[in-house]
Amino acid sequence: MNQLLLFLFSVITVSTYAQKSSLRIFYGFADAELLESEDLDGVSNSEVENLFELGMEYTIPISAKLSIVPGLTYTKTDLQTSSTLYYDLLSSYYNESNYTQPAPLLEEIELLSIPILVEFSFWNYFFVNGGPVVSFQLNDNNINSQEGIGYHLGFGGQYNFGDFFVFANPYFKQFSTIDFKDENRDLNLSQFGVHVGLGYQF
């Protein structure tokens, strides 16, 4: 018990004399795609479009350079799905004028995710961060669920003016690397993007 109290006191003491805690809000945009562990013939292909994110993060300093950064992020994107199920074979076998490929199916993915990142700051203006991302899907569609544990890797910078600051955080993120649901196809929403936002130090 005494050792536990000593440990908690040490963490609080280090946090007190480390960098300040801060709250960050951000908007994100990304180039994204659905990645599959292996390519299969005769299955649907989906193009990811118009992805954006809104979120907030809270930095908890544990040393002068290191912080734990939990957060909450809302992600929304459009999907344009077209089936390749023997379409090329059928259109070449039959008269193309009598064969019409169905129009692409338009769908959406909405996710609520909880990142828990470790962030290392250096040179006063820059940081790197990374860690797991737990995601929950808010809607149903024909693509397999993105609920699961993914990961985030990023590099960024910030500029302070008083207790406020602006920041940018380019990143790579993949959802559902470890699936919560067992499904036939293993599709992971993956994105290269940027978070830009405003923060306040307490």
C-alpha cells in the first residue's frame, strides 16, 4: 500500500513540474481506402471519398517531454461500391449492348473512436505520437464492420501564443486491425491524413 501511494505521489509530482495539460480540438481530412489482407476475384470494390474527422484530445503530461493523450473522434466517409463479380467475363461473352452493369452503390461509414496515444515532444515545437485506436461503428452497410482495435502513427507541430496554440498533426491510421466481429472479408479503413486544430493549456 505504501509503495502504491509513493508511486502515485511520484507521478503527481512529476506531472506538476512537467509541461502543462492541454485540451485540443481538431478537424481532419484524409486520403483513405479499404485495404484487404488479400485480393479476391469476383468481389466488390469500394472507393472511399469525402472522409473527414472531428475530435478532441486531452494531453496528460508524465514528464517534461512525454504525455498520454486520450481522445474522442468522429469519422465519416462516403463509399462508392461496384461489384466485379464476373462483369468483365459476362460483358465479353454476351453482346455488350444487351448487358448493363449495375450502377455503383453509394453508402456511408460513421465511426466513433477512442485513441489512447503516447506523445513525445521535442525542440519546443514538434511532437511524434502513436498508439491504439478503439473504434465503434455507428451505422450499418454492406461493407464489413470497422469495429475493433486499430492504430495511429503521427508527426506534428504546434505554435503557442499565450495559453492557446494551433497545431497540425499529419498521421497514418488504420481501423479494425484486430476485429471485434468475425467476418468473411478482412477490410480495414486506412488513411493518410492531417488533423489541424486549436488547443488550450491549463
